[in-house]
Amino acid sequence: MPANNPIATLVVAFSLILAMAMRIVALPHGLSIYNPDWVLLFLIYWNLALPDRVGVGTAWFTGLITDVLTGRLLGQHALAYAVVAYCCLHLHRQLRLYPLYQQAVATLPLLLASQLLVLWSQNHKGANSLSLAYWLPSLTGAALWPAIFVALRHVRRSFHIF
């Protein structure tokens, strides 16, 4: 992010910190299987809204912090977030034109790709017994995308970040 707009840097950083807190919050077992990857959803929004300021490097660094917070192998989320950020940056002009429900459908493959990369890096020899519940956070994230988009757009406009 350019140094000429410190407000934008602080807002994006604070939102990503909030997303990390939402990621590690303890939920009851029945709800924890639906907890989406909040950090990735926020990164997707910022990649679409500010593609010249939030890019692959930001995603990589955020992924490393997420790996430390979740206790995963260092680099799992960094790789997944960087790949998704690259796809978002490559497609941001098309995705921004879609209505919210189509954006939600378009975010589903990005969330699934991230989960697939994390799964691959966890067990590169092949998946053990993998249930359908593993993919539920991606479906929840896609369903929550319109609300996340509207909320973060409101924050971005409130702080006049363009």
C-alpha cells in the first residue's frame, strides 16, 4: 500500500486483525464446522476494492500470521491466500461488475481453492478420511459474502478510501 494514505493502511490492517480475531474465536462444536475463513473473505474484498494497494504480498504476509495464530504449518495459509489474491487481482475488473449474488457464487471457487491448497499442504500424500463437513466453511463464506461486502464497503466509504 502506498505511504501517501496512512488511513487506508490502518483501516485495512485493522479489518484484517478483526478477521483474524473472528477466525480464532472459540465456537461451540455444532457451529465451529460452519465458521468460514474470515481472513480470506476480507482479503478478497480488499483485493477487489483496492487492487493497487492490497495484493499478493499482503495476502502472503497475512497468511503467515494466520498460520501462526492457528498453529498450522508455516506457509499453508500464506500459499493459499497468495494464490487466491492472484486470482482476484487477475479477475477483479470482471468480479466488481457482478451483482452481489453472482459475486457470492464467484467467491465459492476461490474459497474452495484455498481449502484445497491447505488440505494438500497438510497431507500431500493423499487425503485420509475426508468428510463433506470439511467444505462447509466455504459454503458459509459464500453465503455471507453479500453481508461482508456491504459492511466493508460501508467502512471504506466512511473513511473515504478510494
